[in-house]
Amino acid sequence: MTTVDTLALRSPVRWNRALLALTVASVVLAIVAGIGIFTDPRILTGVPIWLKPFKFAVSFVVYAWTLAWMLAILPKRSRAGEWAGVVIVGVAVIELTIIVFQVIRGRTSHYNVATPLDAILWSAMGTSIMVLFFAHVVIAVAALRQRIADRPAAFAIRLGLLISLLGMALGFLMTSQTGVGGAIGAHAVGVPDGGPSMPLTGWSTTGGDLRIGHFIGLHALQALPIIAYLLGRSRLAGKVRARLVLIAGGAYTVLVLLLTWQALRAQPLLEPDGTTMIAFAALAAVTASATYAATRRA
């Protein structure tokens, strides 16, 4: 079975229905929030108030569908993984409900402990995210324990799950930042949240932003399987494709760490200093050299 066959495999009876329902519900919320961005004039932390629920809804669309697909293509059904998927759905419902509720109230949801109600809601969100993290670990373990015949696909799925865990873990760094207005955390480093930012993403353009490494890390879940799929359409041998997926996973991990390191040094994404540029150039050079070595014989 080739990588293309493995990554295209579908087993409708094994799709996690709860995760698919979350995907659909998140699509609906993304549409509603998207409309709210253009119809609700309120601004919160420097961006349209409905931008946060829009971004979270889109994120859960991609995340829930990807997990449902991964569970569906595992050679054997994982009951623990299936139940972990259901737990993730419950967590997502709590997260999205609180985010939307706070938008309706005109208040921030993350790191907000300004009032007793705000503190309760933020505490619920913090607890639910921890639950999601461990549920994701269960799915990762399920994928690691099963024997997936195609090695490039196996590496892509396993590395994607593990690197996305790293991305989740980096999100906890935000709670160590000094917020404003009674907040107990912040996204930005070196500048207050709500300052000048990039379109759509909202990432700071005047200071570091921890959401960048967090975001890139989370989407290893999609990036590495896509790389494996594209490699599967080439004429490269399976061993070569497997090596290339491993190289891509290693480079992706270092990229996530470099982006976080840059943010912690209060540097905007598009304004790296000389040291940061050298680090990124070294990563590119090492990755290119490893790729050349892996494909030279082929």
C-alpha cells in the first residue's frame, strides 16, 4: 500500500461521529462569527470582537476533521482513541460557548479575571484545555501503538500528533506573561495585547507574539500528512519518502521552537534581528542538506 493509498483510505463506518458533528457545528459558528465581524462595530483588544470566535471556530473545523480522519484510517479501531475524540468534542463545546458568551457580553475570554464571573469562566476554559491536551495524548498513543503498513504515512501521522502536542504545550507560556487590565496572561511579549497587529491573524507587529509558534505547532497535524501525500505522488522509493517525512518533521519541530524563541525575545515575526535570521538560515541549510542527502541515491 502506497502513501497515497494510505492517506486516501476511508472507512465511513469508523468515522467518529462526535468529531464530525463538531466539524459541522464549527463551520456554522465560523459563518455566524464571520458575519459578526462585518456587522458588529465593537472592537475588543484592537480587533473586531467576533474575530476570536471566528478563528477558534475555523481552528476546530480543521482540528476535529483531522482527528476524525486519523482515527478512521488506523488499521484497528481504538476505543480509547474514539472516547478521547468524544472528550475533545465536549471540551470544544465548553471553549466555544464561553468565547461566544463573552463576546455577547463585550468582554475578553482569555486570561480575564476582572470579575468573579470572568474568573470562573476563565478557570473553566483553563481546565478544559488541560483535559483536551490529555485526550490528544491518548489519540497520539493509539497511533503510536498501531502498526501502519506504509512508513511515510505512519511517520507523518505520529509526528503530526506529537508536534501538535508541543504546539499546545507552548500555549501555556502565555499564562506567564504580564497582562493588562487585571489579565493574568497575554499573547504579546514586550508590548501590551491589543496593539498594532497583522491582518486576520492578529499577531503583534510591534513585539513578540507567542501565538505564532503555538499556531504553527498545532498545524503540524495537517502539514506533515499533506507532505507525505505529496511525496506519495512522486516516483521516490518508500524508504526515501520515509526519510524525507522524518526530515520534514524534525525541521518543523525546530521551526516551532525558533518562532517561540523569537517571540520570547519580543521580536515581531517580520522583523527578526541578525541572530534570529542566522538561526532560520541555519535551519534552512541543514534541512536542504539533509533532503539532498536523502534523495541523492534515488
